[in-house]
Amino acid sequence: MNQKQIRWFTVGLIAFNMVWGLGNVVNNYSQQGISVVTSWLLILALYFIPYALIVGQLGSTFKDSRGGVSSWVENTSTKRLAYYAAWTYWVVHIPYLAQKPQAILIALGWAVKGDGTMVSAMPVNLVALASLVIFLLFLYLSTKGLSTLKVIGGLAGTAMFVMSILFILLAVGAPAIHSSMEIATPNMTSVSTYIPKFDFSYFTTISMLVFAVGGAEKISPYVNQMKNPSKEFPKGMFLLAGMVAVSAVLGSIAMGMLFASDNIPADLMTNGAYSAFQKLGAYYGVGNLLMVVYALTNMIGQISALAFSIDAPLQILLADADPMYVPEWLRQRTAKGTLKNGYLLTGILVSIIILLPLIGIGNMDALVKWMTNLNSVVMPMRYLWVFFAYMMLNKAWKNYQSEYKFVKNPKIGFIAGAWCFFFTAFACILGMVPKLDFATDPKAWWFQLITNILTPVVLILIGMILPAIARRDQKKNQAMATVK
């Protein structure tokens, strides 16, 4: 049977489900307001489309590679750099894992109380401790295997995807059903309303846009399962970009209808999605039903994401780890195959980030904003390796064959990879600047700046230390073997 049966529209839909979610709309609207509509169109045209097509060529070229990005890097450069790529892929999940317990608490609060007061009324130290307990519980459960939860989480993820589309349809359609509905943002029919102010403050927010459209490397395994990759894969990616554009633009317009762009609520990043469904439920006469359904599906989805993201990235890092770069103690498994010290290292690093806010965060909304922005700085670091591998691929293009090519000219291909690489780095570096007024809370401003810089630096430095420990272990083992 010919396995190359996946059509371009199927790949586009699979990729859309992987990349997109309502949180992307809410988080970016909370930072830029209605002018984010223009930002979405720019980021999709200048960054996301070339990014997705680059991934397609890498996936097609290295179709037998199981390690994803790290395999691409190893094939185009060295084993050492491949290790750093694998380490980066794993370590960027540390802040991501640290945020999940907060998201679970917020969703639970809305499902139980019907508003955001349950968590917002809690002191930050209590939120941090509750988040730590939740994380440690799921860290322990992950060592026992959570296959059932992962299946349920997959269903919840699909439900979340449906809710994201439903939100757009209900919000955009609300004025047609309720002619008396008041539009929160003024002058939404004027083009000038959607033009951003391209100042320094604006550029500090683009890391959130990069974070939102990232993750396209997950679709690489599907490239070679297509009937005609060279023709169909680009079609699928343009379909993906079109769906993301429609969802982002209409979703942002929907947010503008519900929340005033010139007076964005301070808790929008924390409670915006729930509040939006609550408002829509009131318009359509179903009370809190939409909000409760969203809160429950989001809570289950977040629980599954927490469980899955503890184990899966760790397996990718350590499953075929090179003894030259990864110490033996980190690769040790129990009789049941559990990476016990890998889980221990994950637990220590995530616990530190969960407890960091005790030093310099004063309230729940500030905590959510800081953690979300920290993720937008750290998570895109893994995309850098995708673009690095693509640049190296174009430097030695005669050595590789691919059924699909983004561009046939290797010089143009190298330039495209370099553009995406430096744009990602630019977004991450500027994203480190805190998104709060220095004069209002200088202590919190400095805390966020320092942690936004130190977190990625420290996480990468740990990865640089491990090869030295691995070499020391190898020398010790060789010395012991010589003595025997």
C-alpha cells in the first residue's frame, strides 16, 4: 500500500490544530490592542510562511531522522551542536511547565466560582505553593505513566480548538443578532485604528507573536507522506497561513468588540478568554454555559499538557543521548525504564521558577503576565536551531536530496534561513524588556528584567556544563577499567 496519501488540505488542518489556540489571540491583544491585527498579517507574511516552508524542506531532506531538530543539526553540522539543539528543545519547556499549574488553578476557579476571584484573591506566595504542589504531584504521576490522561487531553485539545473557532463565530455574529450590542473599541471601521505605533515598546512585544506562530517543526514527519510534496506541501502551508490569518484577525476583532482597545483590563491575560465566553453567553442567553465548558476543557487540556510535557521532551533528550555529552547519572533508568534523575533535574529546575515570584511579584495578574512573557522569550530559542540547520543545509546543498525544496537557489535559501534566525533572536532579546511601567513598580520591573535575562542564560549554561561532567565520568571509567 502506498503510504503517500496525505493531501495538502489534510496537512494544513493537522498543522493548524498543532499551532493555533485562543490563548494566542488573547495574549497578543492584551499587549497590543486592536492594532495587533496588522501585526498578525506582518508576522505571517514575513516570518511564519518562510518558517513553515523551511521546516518542510528539512523534513523532506532528512525523512529517516527520528530526532527531529537535533537530527537535522547533526546531519548538517556536528554531534556537539546536535546535543545543544536537543538540550535547548528540552530546557525551554522548564518555564512552560512552571506556568501550567497556574493555568490549571485559574481554569478551576472559573469553573467553580464563575469568575476569576478565587485565584486573584489568593496571595502570590499561596499561588506559588499551590502550583508547586500540583506540579510535584504530576511529576510523580508521570513516572507511573499517564497514557489515559494523554488520550483525554488529546480530546480536550480538539475541544479547545473547536471552542476557539466557536468564539470567533459567536463574537463576530453577535451584532447581527443583537443590534443593540455595544462595541467596546471605538472607530473599528477606521483603518487608522489598526495601525500600530512602531516604537521601542512595540518591538518588545513581538516575541509573543513569534511564540504564538512557532512549533511548525512538529509537522515535518508529514512531508514525505504526501502524494506530491514539491507541489502539495506549499499549498498546505499557505492554507495553514490563511487559516491562522483568518483566526488571528477575526479573533482580534472579536476581542476588540468585547474589550476596549484603549482601556485593556489589567487581568486580560489572566481572565480574558473566560470573561469573553461569559460575555458571549450573556448575549446569546445561555448564561455561564459557554464559559464553564471552556474552563473545564481548558483545565483538562492544561493537565494533559503538563503531564505530557514532563515526559516527552525528556525522552527526546535522553532516549538516544550521546555518552560524550550527557553524563551517565542523567541517563540512568529504573527497572521500569523511568529516567529517574531526568525527572529529578526537571523537578528542581521547574520548582525554582515556580517559587521565583516570591521574590518580586506582587499579584496574580502580574505573575501571569511575567510567566507568559518569560515563555515568549525562552520557548522560541528552540526555533533558532531549525533555521541554523537550514542555513547549513544550503551551505552544502549539493550533498543532499529532497523531494520538496522551499527555494532552489541555495544562496537565497541561506538568506531566508538567516532572516528567520536573526528575527527570532531579535524578538527574544527585546522580549526580555518588562511590559510594565518602571515608575509604577521599579522593584517588579528590575525583578522581571533580571529573571528574563538570567533564566535562558542559566538554562543554557547548565547544558554546557553537562558535557564536561560526561567527559570526567568517561575518564574515571577508563581509569577504573585500566586498574582492573
